[in-house]
Amino acid sequence: MTFLPSEELINQLDELSALCADARNNLNRINDKRNATDVQHQVLFISLVRTIKYFEAYLQLARSGFGEPAAALLRSIYEASLWMRWSLQSKQNAEIYFGASKGEAIRMLKKLLNRGLIQLNKYPEEKVAREMLNSHLKAVKLPSWDELARQSGLEDLHALIYPQLSAMSHGSLLFIGGRNNIISPVADSENILSFIPVANNIFRDCYILCEEWILHGRLHPVPDFRKLMAQS
């Protein structure tokens, strides 16, 4: 069955597209002011560039009626906003996040070792090698999503949206539950509409947060998401 978005949905997605285009058009201006030796600037700019790509993909999926995949992408955008705000709490936080990929690689290596899928042939003492991995992991330990939200002042938003967005990413039927188990273009349009305030607020916060910090050295205050969500 062909997806035919409602006029309301088309109008709201057009508004989000304009916001996304504004962010993309300002990337060069922000990049010109970015200090390449400042780890906080690096985290913010790289995260914004990636977030714009994710948001453009979200818009394409939403326009095509793919509500569940679109909502799953919003989780990635929201998590980027958490890292961005947390990284501005201190230079140390930004350094930790900037090196987070090292920790993920070590965790992956440990799982493969534990399942016997790889061998440490270059290390005659496997016990010593494992101890080294554990030591590196402790050095790059990351906070939980709940802790990131608490330290970044996003606890309200986290409680409002993260369970739903996580459900989308983990294959839950939570999204379908709102349709009374009816799959139809009308239901798709209604469910996509329900997530647009989330999309608008978290992407806008990523964009303004990066712009304000790099261009003006100001920390954009945490928005009153209860008020914003109620108005949307």
C-alpha cells in the first residue's frame, strides 16, 4: 500500500528540512572558527556533522513512511546530544569521549577472546595480555546513558523519550502498539507525527549547542523540554 503523508506531516517535515539545511549551510562558518587543537571543539563539530547526516536520513525515512527506522535514528541523534553536552562539562570528559572508540575496540577484543574466536599468538603469556586489556578498559570506562543525562542536565528529556527510542532500536513492538496492531499508511503518518517534537528539539539543541560554543564561547542552556514538548 502506497504511503501518502498527511498535509500536516508534510508541513512539519518541511520545517525540519529547513532547520537541517540551515545547520548544513552554517557548517563552513562554524568550521572557520573551530580550534583544531581544542578537543571540545573537535567533539562538537564532528558530532554535529554526523548528526546532520543522521537527521537527513531520518527525514528521508519519515517522508517515505518508514516510522520505526526513522525513530531508531532519533536515538542516535539524542545520544550524540548527550555526549556533546557531557563533553562540555570538562576538558577531561571531552578527552574521554574522543578516545571512546579505543574502549569499544578493547571490549570487542575481549568478547572475541572469551569465545575463542581469536588467539593472542603474539603474546606467549595470554594471562598477562588479558590483564593489560582489563587495565586499558578501566582507563577508558564510560558513564551509563542515565549518568550522562544526569550530569548533563537532561534527566527530564531522558525519562520522556529514551525508553521509546531504545525500544525502536531493540526491535520492540512498542511503536506498533499505538496502532492497535493495524499497519496502514494512516497509522504510519500518525506515528511519525508523534515523534516530530522529539526530532525537532534534540536536533535543534545539537545545532545550537555547537554553534554557540564554537562561535561565541557560550554554553547554550539546557532547554525546558517539558515546556517545549507541551507546545509542539
